[in-house]
Amino acid sequence: MMEFLPGEGTSLGVALAMHDAAKKLVGRHTGITLNVKGLDEVCARLVENGARFTEPLETTPWGKMAVVADPDGNEFALVEA
């Protein structure tokens, strides 16, 4: 579960969903996209530290994108427009 909380600046709360209905969602694309400056360098550092990419870094007409998985297989898109 993710919440965007009002207040000064942007803050983010994350809670574990451990009930049976949520467990079937583990290990798939989360729908979360993070805008990253210097994506080439970030991806290189992630590779050096053993991250697993489900979609490698690629350049498209609108910018760059890669998809990385956390240790449970949940996928997060990284983009630089």
C-alpha cells in the first residue's frame, strides 16, 4: 500500500500488506515509476551491486527507461525524460 501524504513537500508512506489477498500480488510490476536524473549512472551502480533488471536500460524517442526488480520480484520502472 502506498499513500501520498499532504504537508510540506512530498512524503510517502509504505505499509506491508501481509493478508492472503495481497500475497498473490507479490512479484509483479508495481505500476510505480520513478523519475531519475543520471539514469545511465544509476543503472550502472545498480548492476554493480547485483540488481536484477527485467527490462534493460534503453533509449527511446521520449527519453530513457529501465525496469528493475526488488529481491521479491516486484518491478519498478526507472525513467529519465
